[in-house]
Amino acid sequence: LNDVDNEMKAFQPDMQKDQIEWLRKDAASTKKKWKVVMVHKDFLQYSFLTRKTPRPEGFSHEGKVYMPLMDELGIDVVLSGHLHTYRRRVRLRDFKPDPQGTLYLMCGLAGDVRYDKLWKRHKLDQYVAPQPETDNYLTMKLTPGSMTFNCYLPDGKKIDSVTLRK
């Protein structure tokens, strides 16, 4: 899902509407058991730990637009990036914790950009990678009744794991 519609308004003014229409159609047409969405920007908004400019904790613009759609479409997992950190949240539905809601995973670091000590822990974070953060990677394993995500450090040490069952 291309969620950079604010940045693309001058070039593609209807991008958000087009993306929502595409996702509804795509989700409705799948016969797959699991529905996984990948986006760039995270749906949660983090307060700054070290910047003087305040920013309230809550939900990002993208989250306010797309999270109700994830609920509506029964999306199981949303994978995001943007903040260069690994965080697993409580499962969410209607912007609140719900054990049957969507799992939101911020997938961690890519490349060499680090935002050491920039973000406060969000009240909806269930797991945050050790800080200061180093590289990490995710694996996903599917079985007939489950989907498991494992997060590892470069040396192979597992730092987080979550399993969804259907």
C-alpha cells in the first residue's frame, strides 16, 4: 500500500483515494487465509525523546486514514518502516487494544540510518528492540494454522517472536 499520499499530492492528487479503492478490491478478491499489508510509514505517532519540539503520542495521519480500513478488511498484519526501529504493538482494532485486532509490526532497521534515542516508547508498544538499536531482521513462517514472525540480531540471537493463529 503506497501511503506517501501527502508527499505525492502535487503529482497524484487522488492517490489516497486510488490506494483505498485498490486495497478494498484486492482484499475482497483474495482467497488466501492471511491478509498482510506492507506500508512505508508507521500508523502510530511517537513522541520525541530528545528533540525540543514536542509531538504528542497517538496515531499518525496515515494511521487515522488507514487503520479503520485494516479493521474493515480483516487485515491480519501490517508491516511498516520509516522510523528505523523494531517495535511490536499490542493488536489493535478501532484504535484500541484488542486480542483479535490487527498486528502492527515496525520492521526495524534498513541501511545505516539510526535514530538513537529519538523516540519515546509508545503506550501501545508491546516489545521494543534493545536500545541503542543495531541491525536486525525478520522471518515469517506459515503453517496451516499459524503465522509466526521472529526478529533476530545479526548474530542470530532471537529478540522477539509473535504468533497469530487461525
